[in-house]
Amino acid sequence: MRTLTVKEIAKYYKEFPFLETVLDRESVIEQPKRFQLKVHVSVADAESLYTIPQFCLPPHWIGTGDGKYVGRVRPIAYAFNSKGELVNSLEWNYDHLDHFLKEVIAGKDIKTVVLVRKYMWWHEIEDYFKKGLDTNVGAYSHREYETFIFKEPKQGFAKLIEESDLTRNVPINDLLSISMAGYRKQNEATVATKALEALVDKFEKSIGVSLWKQINKCKHSGMSGVFGKTELRTFATAGRIMFSFWSGKDQITFVGDESDYTRTGLQSMNCSVDMAKFIVQQVIDNWEASKLQTNDKISFG
């Protein structure tokens, strides 16, 4: 996404009139230097339903990567019906950490869901302590609204929710958010996390001894091999081993202890739970230690 110009913002208002409900039109048009808008439009899918946006509210602060600003972010979701009327809204905060985006969808007439990450930015004061200040928060700079518009899918939102199961067929790209929600006893996230932990346990028990032996006798950090429909890539460094399972664009990565195969855990993933089970099972079913060979092109950034 990129920051829109005032003319582009006006165009979006015309195309999506309900934006006036979630944005301050007067401030947007009259104070463009103090306001930035980014808009992403897509058709809702299973993955978007299970979004858990990150937030940062008082007394905490976040900073930009370039060190120019410090600020806060407040995510709010809105659901609109076929008449463009606001039906429901949902906010994430310290009392409500683990809402999934789908929870804002109330009723059968929902046509559009909008997620807005509302940022407030202040100038960051460099070396503030050397200047005798007790904070790095300087003068107010601007607002930035990062807006995601999810249009109704062909089958409708209700059917999409019915078809989507986090424990089976929903792509998981933000494993940390799902894991934290599971830790805090959010039901669907808990079940999905337990299924993934069981997959790690099965991996360890099925080929752990043989796999670790093959890796530890290799003098190179990187190794790879094809097992059925899965490519397994491993990289050993500083006493840790990364195991990345790939099948096309789908992948799941474990991290383990170089000296103890039973100390393995989840690292990241970009696939559904069902696909994760499939690609790991391919390695288990087709495992032969000799297939895993040195590959100096393997690295993990």
C-alpha cells in the first residue's frame, strides 16, 4: 500500500461512501499534511477472517524503522450492510486481545468489512537523555490510517465463515498471533496450536534420531533433500537447527536443539494446518537419511 493524494482520497470516498463513517473527512481534506491514508481493497477470504491486528495503546509506544517517529496504533473493524449502513464495529485493546476479524460480522446482510489501523505519530527526539529530557516523544506530527476493505465473497460472508476452520483449512501466516491467542485460551487458536504441537511431536518421534544423526555428521551448515512431494531444508548454526518443509509455496518451519532432537518447536508457517500435516507427513513417509545431502545454498535470514 502507498499513501494516497487528496484527489485519490476523494475518489475513494465516492467509490466507498461508508469511508466517511470510519474516517474524519473534514480533517482528511482540510489538513492533508497532517493526515495520510493507505487503502487496500480485496475480496474477503478465509485467511482475512482470522486476522488479529496488532495494537499499541497508552502507556506504550512503538517506533518507525527509520527512527523518525514514535506513536500508537488503534485497530477498529467495521461491518456494513448492502445499504452502506454500519451494522457492527469491533475494537482491539488490552481488555480484548484476541478477537478474530470475523467476529465483527453480524447478520446475513453484511456486504463489506473494513479494518482500519489508526496510527498517531509524534516526532522522535534523538539522544533525548543527553538533552536533559525524560522522553523521546517530541511534537505531534500526523495521523496515518491503514485501511483494508474486504468485499463480500461470492458465497457470502456467512457461508465463508461456515466453510473456514482454523484447525484445518485456513492459511496461517501470523503464527505468533495465533500462538499467543492459543496461550490465552482462545478456543479455535488453542485447538490449532495443539494440532501443530502434535505434528512437531510426531516428527520428533518418527525420524528424530536418524535425522539428527545425519545432520550432526555433516561438516556443512546447510542440507536439503526431496521426500515425496516435500523438500526439506535444514540449517545448523550456533547450536540450533532450522527445519523448513516446502511444498510449492506452502511451508512450515521448526527449530530444534543441535544436541537433543526432543527439544523442537514451531518457528513459522505459511500454510493451513491440514497442509502442514501433509507436507511433514511426506517427509516421514519417504524418509531415508541418505536423501538429505549437503547444500551450501541453504541459509536462513
